[in-house]
Amino acid sequence: MNISTKLDEYNNQGKTFYSFEFFPPKTDFGLDNLYSRIDRMASLGPAYIDITWGAGGSTADKTFEMSKTIQKYFGLDVMMHLTCTNMPSDSIKKILSDAQKNNISNILALRGDPPDGSSAWKKNDSGFNYGADLVKFIRKEHGNNFFLGVGAYPETHQEQKNADLDISYLKEKVDAGADIIVTQLFYDVKNFLLFRDKCSQAGINIPIIPGIMPIHNYARFIKFTQFCKVSIPNSVSDALELIKNDDSSVIDYGIEQASNMCEKLIEEGVPGLHFYTLNLEHSVTEILSTLDLVSTHKSNRVLPWRQSTLDQRKLSEDVRPIFWSNRPVSYLTRTETWDDFPNGRWGDISSPTFGELNQYHAIRAGSQSDKVKARRRKLWGEPISIKEISDVFVSFCKGKINSLPWCETPLAIESKQILDDLVALNQEGYFTINSQPKVGGLPSEDPNFGWGAKGGKVFQKAYLEFFTSKDNLDRLVLRLDELNDISYQALSFDGDLISNLSENNVNAVTWGVFPGQGILQPTIVDARSFLIWKDEAFGLWINDWASIYKTNSDSYNLLHQIHDTHYLVNIVDNDFIDGNMIKHILEK
């Protein structure tokens, strides 16, 4: 969507917005990791993110593909960078047309840096000379279809020494049709405020957003500030000099310095903060926590997941099967062609594409390079017994490791409320990969469980999903059949199904009641989609775990054995008021 409406909402509510900048990684695996990082940082609620355009247009294709992917699948609004460098007008025209077709409606229009190997910027013979020319062209060709940002330099552009002349160039970009200004990084708030005052005196009256680059590394900090000709306050230089060889201390100082700077900027009334993340997340997350800008007091989720920013998908997607909740990217790739799933429901079993994993080319499982394998071996160890497999799952539940093949992010906050029970189950050989506790009518504003409109009540049934052996399953089924209101499915890799459900059963496990609306049922257990999820769930034992070890090693063979002999099981306790499914299971 055009972010002007969102930014107006922040302004009308007197809130400071924030945005994140990322750049396209050089490798496919780097891209996979960045998508996971962006997915996590999306929970911080940025107003938008932007994706850079490499020097000389070197990452043009990646920038465009990333912008499409993130906007379509991650529920985030994207501002795509676009530069003049090495770009003839016909290429710019095509990019803008493609952007519009793909609902990318926010552009940061820049002149751009020289391409690698060049010391000076040169105009393309059939292109544009300045950022203002690019803004004029976009407005001429597309009117107000794009929300346009432009760059600015509180301490002047590195190629310009005259501050007043630099501001006059900025005024040309604003007069050409820019909607917002995002500044270069700086570390002296006084210089930014002086720059802002001069802009106001020059008649520049659109929002000016300060660019914040937290200090992560001393050498990189020196390199950036020298290249951009950014002044460093003595207090910052003196503090860094004492700790420059201690990377951890530099990061901690960078968080403190940026937090203090942002507090001053907010006090001075800046409408927003733009963070140059350098594709890192820790510092920005800590800064926002220090500033108390991320709400922890009420829910702001329309549904229990982040929706796509594309109106067509947002309006049609109102239900998701629970099986992919810990692997949202995987689920989203399965629903890329959403027309195959009428009314947003995963239910048209007659569709020829039902259940096929047509991997979107930019979202795929991480490449298994030697470094990746080594990192995963460090994370999951080299288990040679079922007990050691159990220990890995227990470590995940306790937060000692932050991912499993079936879980792209750490254990959900809501599942931590049943942490002791999950640990006990895993110790007994029930390897849990998905869970949620019962909820019997909490306010929709609840920070852990809430979603939807204010004033509502949200409900959910207790849910468990795990792998276990046939012996464990047989004992479990005997117990489940003694209990009322329990639904279950168990499925082996070769298709042996044990269930008390009909083949077309669909069970709502999350729902909400809101003022003036019907009951919403956004999360379901669908008996048919479970059969489809089975292939991917079992495949992760082999593709993501066993493959990190040498063929026919003890760990490799153990994981293949689990893949071949264990069952994937899901259980729903339909008594969402008094039910205590896990306790009943553990008693036996």
C-alpha cells in the first residue's frame, strides 16, 4: 500500500514511527537468512522497510525481487530504492511499470553512488542527471501513484561543500514532487536540528526523517563516517577509543549512544526514525525497547498472523491451517497461487495444485553449505540415541537453542505457559513441533494471545503436534480413546493413518468474538491439509537435519530411522474451558 495513509495515522495519533533499511545479500544463503531476520523484525511493527539499490544498479534485480517477495509474503509495506546510476530512461520506465503491476507503490528516488571501480559518478547518456530529474520523471509518467522519498544530507553530500547549495538541490527534489525526506546517517543531533531549521527557512515543509545507524563495529564505524564525511562528537570518539578492541562493548555502547540520540530527536518532534540496520537485528531491537516504542500492552494483530500488504490476498485470506504456523514462509509459498483456494479457505481438494510445494524462487530452504552444516551441527549436536534427540527438543523448549527444522523462530510466548508439560512430553519421547494452550475468552487486547478489533474476546483450543514412535503412539491412542472431546490424527511417512476424524473434518482451533461482527475462525486443523503437510514435515528430518552429517554416520542413520518409523501426530482438546489434555496424557 501507499504508506502515506499509515504515516498520517501515526501523525494524527502523535506517535513516532520507525522504519528499517536492508540491502540485498550477495549469496542465496545470505538471502535465506535475511528473510528469516526480516520475518522476526516484522514483529517490532515498523511502518515500512526499504531495500537498497546497489551502487551502479548492481543489485537491481535482487532489489526488485526482494521488494515483491517481502511485500507479498511478509505482511510489510516496502519502499524500494531506485537510482539513476547506469540506468537509461527506458530501464527506469520498465522498472516503474513492473513495480506498479506488483503493487510496489513506495519509491526512494536517488541519484545513486558510482558503480564499483569508479571514483566519480557519471550520467548515463540516455538517463537522468540528478535525483530531482528522477522525481520529475516519475510524477510525469505516473502522477501520484507512487509515494516518493528522497535523500538528504544534514552535513552536506560528500561531493558538496556548500550547505546552502546542497539544501537548494533538496528543494528542487521537493518541488518536483517528493513526499518525504530521509537523511544520511549522523551522530551529532545539533547538526541535524540546524539542517532541519535551514530546510524550513528554504520552504521545505515535508517530513524530514533522521537516518540512524547504530555503531556495531569500530572499524566499520570509522569507514562509514569517513566515506560520508560525517562529523563525530568528541564524546563519542573518546568513549569508543577506550573500547574499540572489544566488539561486545562497542555494540553495547552503540545501543546506548543511538538510544540517547533518538530520545533527543523524539523530544524535538521528529515524525519518525529510519534505521540503517546493516542487515543486523540486535541493536535496533534493543534501541526500540529502550525507547519503549514497541507496544507490549495490547494486541495490534487483525488476525493471529501478519497479513499480506496486498489487498486482494488480505481480503481473501481469513483462515490458515495450524500445521505451518511455525514455518510461515513454507506455508506462504504453498499459497502463492491463492486463486486455487476459494474464499481464503484451504479446502479445494479437487484443485490440481492442492498440496504441491511450488517453491517461490526467492524463498527456499537454506543452502546446505559447509558453513551452514557446521552451524547446524553446533546447534543440534551429533545425536546417536533417541535420548539425545529428546535433549535437542528439550533445549529448544527451554530456549537454549532458537530453532528446529520445524520451527523457524523460538518457542512462542503462549507455548511457554505450558513449558513444563512440553519438556515432560519431550523427555518421554514425544518430540513436539507445534503447540498452543487453551484460551477461554481473554480480551482481544491481551499482549500474548490477543488479536483483532478492540473490545473482543479470543478463544483457542489446546493443540499439540509431535513425532513419536509406534509403541508410544499405541499407548497414547489407548489413553486418548478414554478421554472425551479429543480429536487426533497420526500418520507415518508411508501413509499409515490412525485417526478418530472423518477425512473431510475441519476443526476451528482459534476464534474470536468482536463487537458488531460475526465469529471469526482464522486457524483450523484440516484433516486433508494434514496429509499434505506430512510430506514436508517428515522431509525435514532428512533434508534439514540428517543431511548435515556424513552419509551413514551414526547421527545420519538415526535420523533416517526416525523418519522411517515414527508417526506425525496432532491432537486437539475440544474442551477449551475445563480440558487439560496434556496433564491427562502425562498421568498415564
